[in-house]
Amino acid sequence: MSCFRVVCSLTFGTLVLVPTAIPAADPPALQIQQDATSVIVTDGQQLILKYRYGDAPFKPYIKELCTPSGVQVLRDSPSDHVHHRGLMYGIFANGIDFWSETPQCGKQVNVGLEAIGSEPKDGVAGCRITQCLRWLPPQAERPLLVERRLLQVHCGGDLKATLLTWRTELQPGEGVDGVKLTGNHYDGLGIRFIQSMDQVGQFQYASGTAGEIVRGTERVTADKWAAYTAPADGKTVTVAIFDDPPNARHPAGMFTMLQPFSYLSATSNIWKTPLDLAQGQSLALRYGVAVWDGEVGQEQIETLYQRWLGLA
């Protein structure tokens, strides 16, 4: 809300009081709490996200992510799939599973993390989390891959959503001749929703058309974004994943699933065609995740998608 100040102006010997609008001040910067295990980002007393990294058993991940009103949408390690970790990234490398979290799987190990806030601009507050990870095969000390990860958070202003950017850059580790990236049709950047959102929501696609059925209710749709709307503990929310046009294999294979639980992920379609990285090469992937209160239609999702392309 704008306020007014009074400016004195002398016109032809008459004192005139001129109201001048003062732009509303930007909101305070987001608050960041970091310890050896987690980064917690809040806006005042309200949680924005919690990123678990220091004691994550196999892969660092976003454990909690909230809408602007504070509705939390992520589920961590349910009994049906204990390796489903909120918002997470996992694939296979040289046949080693960095997804499923069994004793035979590899681990994404943190070797350095920094979280910093940024000054709000035009009412939009933000912060950045940068991290270096070593992708270690089982019982190995030498990384198969080195990852540089960047998480950016934007909220407030006219966004009307909590907006997250997840950027992953993968490169073969030192002394590794090459790495073949593969996976399942759902591997990539994935979201496991809280239980109340299972089986009852609706998916939307940027093109308006769902893709091929892979099995059951599982589909893979080549599209620039996909979204899911469902009740979250009695309050309707909408969650979308955005794919950046420079990404390899754009548009992404958007994996969607409704039964026996709901799931959404952005994949690089490596289940059909592997990606090969030679020593010295890197693969950079950038995705957006938006979380709104309420049911959000195609036009509003597309508008935020376009905004995200220039904001992140």
C-alpha cells in the first residue's frame, strides 16, 4: 500500500500543498537458518522451504515446500517408497542407481554448501543455496560424477506463488573417462506429494494434451511444463514443474501418475535414449517448481512460466 507525503509548492505567491505518492517499501529479506544438516528459509514466521543435506542418507532434497499461505505439499520417505524424498533429483550413472536408496545404490555426498539471501526487488524476495556434491558408487571414495547444484527461491510481490529454481550441473569425476546417464521413465527431478493429495487431483499440460501411457496411470508427456491440482489437507493447491528451453532433450518428458499415489517429475528421457558425458564435458539442467494456493488455470501457469524464464 502506498502512503502520501505533503510537498510545499509556492505558486504565484500562494502556498500549495501537493500530495506525492511514496512507493511502498519492499518487504524484508527472507530469513535463512543453516546448521550442519539443513537449511530453513522463512518469510517472517512462515516457512518457505526446508532443504535437508548434511544427514541425508543417500541424496540431499527439499523436505518441505510451502504455498504463499503456508500449505506444505511434500511427503518424505513414505513406507511404500522410502526413497521418495519430497522434491529430489536422481538418475543412474554407468548403471549405478542414484535413486532407489538400497545398499547397492550410490550416494550424493555434500562437500560444500552456502546459503545467502538477496535484497527484495519490486516486492519479490529471494535467496540462493549453492552446493557441491560428489556422486559416489557403493563402497567408493572416488566420485563418478561431480555436481554443482543451485537452488533459488523467489516469493512475494506479484508472483502469487512460491517459485523455486533447481539447477543441476553434472560432470565426470577426475580420472573418469566417461559416464553414461540412464534411468527409469520417472527418474529426474521428482515430487512426492503429501498423502491427502494422492489419487484425487488433476494434471494439466502446457500443450493441453497428455502424452503416452507407459503403464497403469503413468504417462510421459513431452512438454515445457506440467501441473497438478489437488486438496492438500483440506486446502486446494496447484504445483507445477517448468522445463528450461536450453535443457538437453527439451521439452522434458513430464512424468505424471495418479494411482496408487500421485507423482510428478521432469525427466530428460534417458530411459529411452541415454546421455553420454565424456571427461571434461558437463550437463546443465534447469527446472522451475511453482506452488500456488488454490486452483490455477493454464493461462496463469503459462504467465508465471514466462516470468520464471527471465527471473531465475
